[in-house]
Amino acid sequence: MKSKTLSSHTSPRVWPPGEYCIYQYGRQCPSGFKSGYITWLDTKQFPSNNKIEGSVPRGNYTQNTTTIFFCCRSDGSAENYIELPTTSPFYLLRYGKLCQKVKGMTPSSQYFHFNEDIDPRYPSTEKSADMIDGISKYGSPHPFVDKSKYEKGIMLFYCYYDISDSLRGFRVTVDETG
């Protein structure tokens, strides 16, 4: 997540079609995106270390749960290159099983693991594991998650984009012949 707001001349005015998600800021998603969310039970630590600082995505942040909203689109293929600004590295969240290809950038797939407490009010079944107080933990569309890798919690996949080696610059040698 970027920590500073970019002016309109450096961020895309229109996001290109593709298969990716971004964090939702404000009440609405940019044109072409649909809003979704993911909720998880926070790990209970005493005293609680939960706090909110700085710029955070739209969400509900409580002592017991965290809900983050995302803007996702799937109106193109992750295999087709899209054009975004390439002046510095950035992140996109994976919507499917692949990182969206971005012209001039090299992606690497990474993830956050959010540890989750087991809620003693519900039996440990797959169905109850996807609900909190009778409400689904996953509001589609949302970024790709994997719930099977860890005993508790979810893995939220994202893609880190770095400038392709071919665009990093080059050396020019000038000799006496010009």
C-alpha cells in the first residue's frame, strides 16, 4: 500500500481492463471495478495491540475483527499486458491465480498471512469458518486468498512490480569518433 496520495497527473485517470484488485479508498471504486471485502477475526492479545494510524483502506477496524474493502476487476486476462506508470515499484492484489502482466514491469507473487483466532461460539467446520456472526467473511469480488496453507487464518496474495531490468537504464560510451 502506498503511504502518500499521488496527484492526478501521476496516477491513472482510467484503470485499464485486466484481472487485478486494489485497496478501496472512499465509498466507491474507480470506473470498471466492483467493491468486495474480506473479514477476519483478530488474534486476541492482552493487552490488545490493535491501532489505526496513517492512511488506511476503507474498512471496519474493531477490537475483534478487521474488514478491508477492495476494488476488483476481471474484464480482461491477467496474461495480457496492461499499461500503468512505471516510474517506481508498486503493488496490485491478485484477483486470480496469476499476477496481472504490466508492460515494462516484472512481477513477483507475495502474500500476507493474517493469523485468525478460532471463535469458540462456532464449531470448527468449513462453513462456520467462512462466517462471523452469520455474515460471510468474503464479499465478492475480493483478491485471491488461500485458507488451506495454515491451520488458522488466510493468505492474501499480492504482486510486487519492479521496473524490468531492460528499463533500468544503460551506459553510453562515447569515443573519439563521436
